[in-house]
Amino acid sequence: MRPARSQNNRSGGILVYLLVLVSLQIFLMVVAVEGVLAHEPGLATAAAILSLLVAAMAFGFRWFISD
């Protein structure tokens, strides 16, 4: 028996959303490391804080959709 078409569409949308969050997380981590290496503490701190917020959003979303 095949799953319903709406279930497939929802799973694809969730996958795309999580992929965007992970991509943003990687980008912010790279910016934070570059800020540290360039001796720019403001940039490194801001990127690290935003990176933590994105990680919290991803875990919160995962908790929200799990059954």
C-alpha cells in the first residue's frame, strides 16, 4: 500500500526546510570562525549567537514534528 500523496508532499517540504536550516547553520559557523581568525570579536559573537538560535530552531522544529 502506498502512502497518501499529501504525506509525500509534506515530507518533502519538511526536508527542504531542514536543509535550509542546516545550510544556514553551516554558513553562520564559517562566518564565526572567520571572525575569530580576523580578530573581529563583534562579528564572531554575532554569528555564534545566530548560529545557536538556528540550532535551537532546528531542534525545536524536530521536536514539534515528531510523534
